[in-house]
Amino acid sequence: MNELLAKKRTDDSLPRAKIKRTRSAWLLWIVPIAAAALCVWFVYRDFVAAGPSITIYFENAEGLVAGDTPVRYRGAQVGMVKDLELEKNNQSVKATVRLIGSAKDLARAGSVFWIVRPELKLGAISGLNTIISGEYLTVNPGHGPPTNTFAGADKAPVAEGTNGLRVVLLAPNLSSLQEQSPIFYRGIQVGKVLHFQLGTDAQEVVIQALIDAEYAPLVRRNSKFWNAGGIDVHVGLFSGADISATSPRTLISGGIEFATPTDFAEPATNGLAFRLYEEADDDWKNWKPAIPLHLPESAPRTTTPKPASLLK
């Protein structure tokens, strides 16, 4: 009994711990809560809000860097190249790209992806910003069903437009012509070259060309087309050498010019074929038919002034 009383007195004499809650104790939960929120954000970004993962095959992926090369459309970043892998046949490179959620409609059949690089074309330099920022992918959207596999293009597709007159030009060789080479009428560009290829018998070059809708009436069934690229040199016995070019642009990109006779025939229709001559006859350049044009409403309306000799 005495031992129990002694032990009780000893226990009563020992100090007891006091538990006291402070207002700053909740700060200890910040780290785990922040870590959990960060995990939720990563899951949302990579699986919920992210767009589809697509595969693009390129013959040459030079300039692309996994994890660093962006995909841009209309100046905005819409994706990123995640991985690059050489195919087993060693003939192409497989680029895995992750699009953002708002750009998921770009993953449709008909979309064309290509690498934007510095390029000298048609007398102008394009893609200069890539010298500083590096190459990037861009896209021309398609309108087909959703898909995640694409064949990358070597260059930007030619903008063909929906309006205008499509004609076919047949030439013995391509000369200096390129895609988007201009087509002139009296020194004014009225169209462009779309595509070209060899004919079925490989004896001539077939050139697909587009004449702008407002200038389509100028092309008649008896119009004459000729190659306007390069420099024209005419040497006369008394006049000396006469050197001229249709446009400085044609010196680099090539060009085509056409003329229509005064007694012009019916308007040309889509797909009509013309012979593309190496040079023009002298009388072709003197043809001056009066052909009404379908100019857009926004175009300024002017009247041709009459020579002073006709006003008397």
C-alpha cells in the first residue's frame, strides 16, 4: 500500500505535456495539397484537355527536334513534336505529334503538314523567321473524316483557289517555269501556274494553269500563249541590241504571257488545251481586242482616255 502511494506521489510530481493548437498548423498541408493539385493538372493536360496524338511520315525530317519543334497554324502554336523515329525500311521518318485540344479538328483526312524552312522562291525569300526560331510544322486543314496518320509534304501546297478559268498548256519542255509562275496579259499578272507533269507518252509537258475569274474573258479559243521567262534580245542592223524582259520576277521564276486577236473567238472553257510557244510572233503583241471584264465591285472603275487626235 505504501508503495502505491509513493508511486502516485511520484507520478503527480512529473510534468505533463500540454497539446496546444496553433493557427499556423494548417501550413503543413500546403505541400501535399500542392503536389496533389499538380498531379491532377498533369492528368488533365495530358489526357483530358490534350488533343489527339497523330503520326506524320516525312521522307526528310531535317530540322525537327523531338520535344522542341512546335506545330503552328495561323501563327498560334497548336501542337508539339513529341518523338522522331526512323522507319524499319529506312525510307522515311515517323514523327509523333501531340495536338492541343482546341486543334483536334486539324486531325482530319485531307490535312497537309509540312516543314517550314528558309526558302528562295519566285524571287522572294520565305521562312526567314525560322533562321532565328528554328524550323516548325504547319498545316493546311482538310475536311475529311478524323484520322491520325498523315504523309508529310515536302513543301507548302499551291493555293489553287476556287474561282477562275483552268486551262491546259502543252509545251515541248518546262524551261524555267515553276509552280506559281505568273501568267501575264499586257504586263499585268492575271493568273499562275498550278502544276505540271509529263504527258502520257512523255513527249511533252502538260501544264495546269489558272486564270483569275475577273480576267477569264480575255482567254478565247484562238488566244496564243508563249513562254515569257528569261531575257529577250533583238539585234537590228541600225537600231543595235534591244534587251527586254516581261518582268524582273520572270528572270528567276519564269513566266507565261498570252494575247488574244482582235477577231476573237468564243470564250475558253475549263480544261481547254493550248499550245505553249517558245516565243511570240511579232503580230501577237500588237493585238488589242476590246473585251469587257468582270471586275469585282470593289475594283476602281476607270475609263480609257481617248487620244487627243480623236477628240478633235
